[in-house]
Amino acid sequence: FYLTPSQVNSILKANEYSFKVPEFDGKNVSSVLGFDSNQLPANAPIEDRRSAATCLQTRGMLLGVFDGHAGCACAQAVSERLFYYIAVSLLPHETLLEIENAVESGRALLPILQWHKHPNDYFSKEASKLYFNSLRTYWQELIDLNSGETTDVREALINAFKRLDNDISLEAQVGDPNSFLNYLVLRVAFSGATACVAHVDGVDLHIANTGDSRAMLGVQEEDGSWSAVNLSYDHNAQNEHEVERVKMEHPKSEEKSLVKQDRLLGLLMPFRAFGDVKFKWSIELQKRVIESGPDQLNDNEYTKFIPPNYHTPPYLTAEPEVIHHKLRPQDKFLVLATDGLWETMHRQDVARIVGEYLTGVHHQQPIAVGGYKVTLGQMHGLLTERRARISSVFEDQNAATHLIRHAVGNNEFGTVDHERLSKMLSLPEELARMYRDDITIIVVQFNSHVIGAYQNEE
């Protein structure tokens, strides 16, 4: 089944979104020029989610990618809720009081976030009241706990992640008299999601990561070439520190059963995630909630089964690892992406492809054909392709789309092969997942002049 270039483009562009930061927003000049985001599903429905919002009561911008497993329910809930928890954690005491007083007296609320959403990005209206009540309880506690100190961003991010995960767990335990909502909160808690979130404020970039999505900085070297700086670590069996952490949290007798076949308890790839209460609750609690839950939940084999060697829960945490980076003029962009991208591309290639796309300048490295015997005809083809690529780099109006095109269509020479791209995009739903994962990407472009000016002030 062969797709024409225009069919390929319409599939690739279906979920693309771009946002340009207004140059003067009345308060301050932003270090972010704007961002491009896109998603390409492999699962039906897609289990990845993305979010972006500007914080209205504090400075800064939030961007995040969320990778769901065992369904999309948890990723959906986290994509809608997490930024509110972060924003509330960052608010000064008097603003929290203003908001609480407004709710008390039924006045209009101060808007906390300005969302930047694609029309396809779903929002669950039915749960909004429940979500709001949980959030309100959180800010009431913050008001009571207030020590008058300003909140550190790192602390705010960690608190927000942990608190939201805790609320997801509590809502599922309490249940809801409305059977639709009851089923929803249970689906959210029993499925899971990883999260990789960036908070950008001036030259301060914080990355909070839980799981195996990644954040990577694109840096332009003095000679114009591109390099990649990792701003997150995967929480999985490939990360020795993470394996060590899990082992430290459980008795020595469990050492052999904790990580099997590179999975937590032999089942779960990420070692940190939201939801996934099967790896957090006691067996008694799981049984009680499932027995009193709706029938659909009872019929679901996934929820009924208890992981093997389940002795000392919780085995899983949503606590993020937070990395702080001070932006420099040579830091040109940030890529946040779910593991669907990193499984297919090396970060160095990602940095080069996005860097060349954003500047329109291609570093003409000598053509490397790594160990392949190449005929003159093939070499001619590669050179023609290279020339075409220079003229076609502007066919994508969106850096994330450009990256997905490469992730799915690259051949062994690192160039996009239209035939391969066409084949990969025309795979039927049930086959697509065997060849690739959902891919979600946000590319944030920085304003080097503003960053340079911030640096000079300091």
C-alpha cells in the first residue's frame, strides 16, 4: 500500500501545533521564542499526551510530554492536572489566599494558567469538579502550612508530582457515587504514565522527570555544529543508580525478584510513574477497591492480577528527578519527547536535525557510508537526495513534524526515504505497534538575545 507525498504529509501534520510567544507580554521579555509540538500514534487510541501552558500569576512557562501504559487514562489525567499542581505550588501565600477567598465568596477566580492546546487535545469535562476539589484541598493545605518563604522551583516540582499521584490514588480509594466518574478514577489509578516536564523562567530551566521520556538541549558550538546535552535520566533497568535505589528500598531477600528481564517485578519498564496502583497499594487494598468497584473493573484481567513476588509495596514512585540548568546564548532549543523518539534516533542526530532545520544551515559533513559497499549509482542517489533535502527542509512548518519524518522515515544513511516513510505510515493499527511506539515531541526554541541580556545583568 503506497501513500503519495501529500497523503504522508497529511498524516504527519494531523496533530501539529505551534505557538509563538508574543514579544512583549506587558510584564517581561521571554527567553522562549515559541515551541512546535506534534504526535504520531502507533496505539489506537494513542497513549501519549502533551501539555503546554504559560503561568499567569508567576513567571515562566510549563511544557510536558506524558507516556501512558495500560491505556491512556492516567496520561490524560496527568496532562490535564499536573500543571495546575505545579502552578499552585509556586504561588505566593497572598495569591493563594486571594484564590481561596474568591472560591469562598463565589467570585471569579484569578486565571492561573493560559493553556496552549491543539483542538485534538482532549479535556475531560465530567471530572473537572472532582479535579478542582482535590486541587483546592491542596492549596488550602499550602495556605495552612505557609511559612512565608518563597517556594523553591525544585521543591515545587517535586511536591506537585507527589501530591497529584497521591490524589489519583486517594480518589480511586474513595470512589464516586456517579458510576461513570467512579470507573474513570479507577481507570486513571490502575493505568500508568511517565512524565517529563520543563519549567522555563528567564535563564532558569528546570526539568522534572519521572520515567523514561527525555529532555535534551540543542547547543550550537562555535564552529556552527550541533551537540546534545542530556537534561534527564531514564528511570529504567539501564540506569544503574535507579536499580540500586529500588534495591535499597526493599529487603535483601527480594533482591533477585525486584528486577527481572529488565522490568520492575518482571512487568513494568519504567521504574517511576504516576498511577499504576498495582505496584503501590497493599494486596488487601487492591482487592477491596476492585470488589467494591464497578463491574467493568472486575472484568478487567489486568486489575485483578497481583504482580509476582509482591511483598513490600510500594515498589513504584512518581517522585521526579529534577535537573536545573542555567541557559546560555549557545543553548538554542530544548527537545522533550516520549521514548518512541529515542528508540529510533540518537540524541546527537536529533540535535543536528533540529538545529539544521531551525537555522536552515546544513553542515555538509562528508558523506559517510559506514562500512557499506556503495556503487556510483547509489552515491549519485545520495548526493541528489542531499541536494533535494536542502531545498525541501522548509516543507515542514513545524520542527517536531520534521523530527518525526526523520524518526519514522530515516534509512541507513540517515536521510528520509519516502518509500520507507510511506510503508511505516500505512501499517494497519494492529501492526504499527510492532514496529514503533507512539511518538510525542515538543521542540522549544530559545531567544539567545534575551538570554545574553539576562547574563549581562547578572
